[in-house]
Amino acid sequence: MTLAPDLGLLQTAFRTLATAARDRVAQIPDATTRRKRRALAKAAFKKLTALSHRLAAKKARAIPIATRERLDATQISPLRKDLVAYRKSL
């Protein structure tokens, strides 16, 4: 998020969601039960989904389309797919 200075006013909201997702993923190895690990993976997935929805929102149209597509296609979507696969493997 810090490498995309053209996010404008939405940069803090994007950074907050991305940080929250990262924090959930970081807690997964320390979780003691399978249920807790799956719950943390699901919470991180939801944060990334919210981030994706923010990129598609009307306010995000102020961000250049190339930046939006780059963030969604190369960063957010692969992470979401990885989280789904990881959650299924738990």
C-alpha cells in the first residue's frame, strides 16, 4: 500500500484493512485449535474481500484504473485464493 502513492485519501482505509488481514494471518500459527486457525483464516479472508470491495466502490474511481487493477489482480486476489486453499487444508 505504501508503494502506491496515487491511492489518495483512501490509502489509510486500504492500509488499515491490509494490516488487519496481515495481523490475522500472523496469529494463525499461534492458535491452539483447528477451529481457531480456521476462524482466523476466515477473518483474514473477509478483510481482503472488504479491501477488494473498497477498490470497486464509487469513491475508488478517483484512483487510476491501472492502479486499481494492479492491486486487485496481482496482490489481493492471489492472497484470497491462497487463504481459501490454506483454510481448506486446516
